[in-house]
Amino acid sequence: MSLIRLFAFLALSLPALAESARPNILWLIAEDFGPHLGCYGTKEVTTPVLDAMAAKGMRYTRYYTTAPVCSASRSAFNTGMYQTRIGAQNHRSHRDDGYTLPAGVKLISERMKEAGYFTANVRQMPAETGFKGAGKTDWNFQAPEKPFESDRWEDLKAHQPFYAQLNFQETHRTFHAPIHADPAKVEVPPYYPDHEITRKDWAAYLDAATELDRKIGMVLDLLKRDGLLENTVICFVGDNGAAHVRAKQFCYEEGLNVPFILQWPAGLPAPKGFTPGTVSDRLLMSIDLTATSLNLAGIPKPGGMDGQVFLGAGAEAAREYTFGARDRCDETVFRLRTVRDPRYRYIRNFTPDQPLLKANEYKEKQYPVWNLIKELAAQEKLTPVQAVLAAPTMPEEELYDMQADPHQIQNLAKSAQPAHQEALNRLRQVLTTWIEETNDQGRVPESAEVIKNEGFTKPQLPKPAGKKRKKA
């Protein structure tokens, strides 16, 4: 072959080779789901597909969303930004007021498309699967008219590389999966009353996880059928914590800690930081998956993005802390902020005069244990641990040793032990600095008029704050 022909061949071939080397990236997102899989140690749940993914991929134990509710959490991980920084912190807000993202902030799907990726939020699945993707785009801002190019699974094979999301609603209430778990055998957290209602509700949630696993298996079968398994990075995550009292919409571990399993395709070289068949306790946030997905696609992390890259050549140093925030959810107005390090979780409640179980129409209709706790509290039939949820106010500060007290039962904020005081003062200052440096938009509450515009006729505005605690 002449040199001219060789150069011509290389000119045509190298772009194609570079394109084929870029992996497809698929996010499998479970709604309202905590780390309640067999591979995370949960009993009475049957999840062989996800357990097998974890066995040959990487399973992360400290992966946290930035908010314990879907719209705020999704606003964050679809942009790689804290929802509190971009004004998307209030649940189901900005539905018809034309609010757009700040300058320079874009959806990950937009950034992927600009880099040559085909983008999809899959709803239409092949008929043989018998189900559809939830197609959830629950964001607290006005998105582009067409944030994804397709909603059809069948479009993926012909449009590579692709970035796709597939959302599953099984673990979102109301649960409707086939019955498998035995309510008598499930492990009920100690802050719930050990009652028939609690056990049946928890078992129904685990059955939903079992059904979710079955559908994930069908997705993996489709990837194999379509010849996509060998070049597709699969990321399984939850969008926020489980739909239970003290989890979803709360800033405890249960509201923010979600499963994350990453399966790397056998047909591509693994990136730096990926070790198949291992478990990682590295502190991660959902916005880090955004930055890392861009990095794996060969897209530099945009300047100013809050998410951090944790895999690949551009990997950043591990986080020291993760942060979370809860603001208005439906008609219930709270402002809660939290920070966690490898050992401790600190929570600052800016609405301490409010009860944790403040009236909320959605929870009263959907959460049987919510109503059970209130009923048993009125009858004085709760243990001291359970009665905390039914208290008329919430503590201003909470500190928990996650090693000694994984259920966060013993609030150490008033402990005199030097180690606890050191952790309290340090995490209090870390959280204060984060609020200031990220320009936390929750410092300015919504007005009653704005909340009413969202469809809530009786917004529960907090009472004026009392005397402020002095900064440490």
C-alpha cells in the first residue's frame, strides 16, 4: 500500500476507532430505594440479578443523594450541581413560572449530545418485556423542550455511543409486586413499632425490590441480545432513600444513602479506580456519578461543577464529606441540612419548632406506618426510641456515631465526651462553610404565594425563628 493510500485509510479509520472506543453509558434508576438488596445484607428480598452485578462489578456502600426527595435529588444529579446552589431545592417547584438553570449549568444529556452521544430516557421497551420505563424527568426548573433525543429502547443499538436513563417505579409507592417476603421474618428497624402493619408494609417494599430485580434482568438480556453488553457501562442507583417514615424526605442515613452498583463492560479496558468484584466504602455523592460519566465519555468536567470524578484518568481525591438538604416537600415546609464524614452524621434543623411528623397529605395517604406511629403515640404505646418521631418538636442539632449506632438512635449533640464535642464542632463548621460557599438558596424561604402557585392551598409556613444559636 502506498503511503498516500495508507494515510487516507488512517484518516478514515481513526475517527471510527475513537468513536467505537467510547463506551455507551446506561443509568438504571430505581425510585425511592435504599440499599435493600441481598448483596447489601438485606434478608427476605430476592435480588439475584443485582447481586450478580455487584459480584463482578463494584458495589459502593457510601453513595449519597444530595436530597432525600426525587425532584430535588434529580435536579442535582442530572446537572452535577447541588440543588441548593441552582435554586431547585424545593420539591415540585418552578412547575409553571419559567425558571431556568443558571448560566453555564446544563443537563448531562445536553453535554453528552454536544459531545456526539445519542441520548435517551427510555419509556418504550420491547413488547416481550411486558413493562415500560417510568421516563421520569422530575426537575425543579424549566428544561429544554427536548432534553433527550429518544424514549425508545430499539433506538439504542443503531445510535452508538449512547447515554441513556431507564427509570423503574416498582419501589415507589403504591407497592404492587407479587408477594414473596414473609412479614414475620423481615427485620424491622428499631425506630418503628414492631407491629403487623409495619411488617406487612416493609415486606411489600422488599417484594417491590424483588420485582425490580426481575426487570433489571430483562434489561441485561436485551443488552446481550442487541450486542451492547460488551461496550456499555451500567450504573444502578436509587434516586433517593426508601419510601418509609424517617427515610424519604428526611436527612437521616435512610433518606440519603442509596445503592450504587457499577458494572464495567468486558469489551473495554477498565478505568483507573475500577476493580471488579470489590466493595468500596469511599464517600460518594450522586452528583459525582454525573461528573464521572462525563469523564468516562471523554468529556472534561465543566468548570464550577460540584460533582467530582472518581474513576478514570481525571479522577479526583476522595471526598472527606458528603452533604444533603431537605426543603419544602409538598405543603410541608422544613429546612434541614446535613453533613457526613466516614464516621459521623451531623444534622442541623433550621425549623426546630416543627414536629418531624408534621401533617402531610401524601404521607397520610401512602404511609401506613406514619399513621400507626401517631396512633400509638396518642395511646402512649411507643418505646422511647420510637417516640422520638412523634415528638412535638425536632432537635436543633443531631449528631450520630455511624459506627456504634448505625440506626442513629442516640443523639450525641449534647454529649460531653471530647470525641463527640470535637466531631460536633468540626462538622457544624464544615456545614456552615458549605452553606456559605455554595450560596445555599434555601436561606431565603418561598413566600406563601409561591407555594400556593404550586397547587398547595394551605402551605405550612414555619413560625418565625427564635433566638439564634451563636456560631461556634
